[in-house]
Amino acid sequence: MWEGYFDKIMNELSPVDDRWVSLVYYYHLDEGWYDESPWVIPDNKKILEQFETIDIKVLDNVIQEIMMKLIKLLKDNLDSEIFKEYS
């Protein structure tokens, strides 16, 4: 996925109880996959919950399709390791 699409998705997320959590925490710190790639996404359930809060209707069609695929990937692999690769 193009980094610009990923940035748009991450920018749609809000802090939880005034703090960043899970994948979006590392995104805002510029850590994680920026330092080590591939990198295991922490807490698949938490990022799934966050992704499901995004109103995909405000996103363009391509990003809507990406979001649906990401949500399916997370649902299908909640108990598995999912990796984020930076290239």
C-alpha cells in the first residue's frame, strides 16, 4: 500500500482517553516499522477497534477499499502475528 494512503488512514484516528494506542501510537512517534522492518503490529484487536471507528464514507474510494481489506485482514488474523513493512 502506498504510504500516502496509510498516512490518510492514520490521520483519521483519534487518541483513546487522550493518548495514542496500538499501531497509531508508533505511527505518531515515527517508531516501530521505521526502525525495524518487517515489524509485528502490536494488539491486532485494538487496531481493529480503532479502524472500525473511522467513517469510511469520508474517504475516497481507493482508501475505502483499502480500509475494508485491512479490517478483513485483522478480523481473519486476530490471534496471529501481522507484520508492517516499511519500504
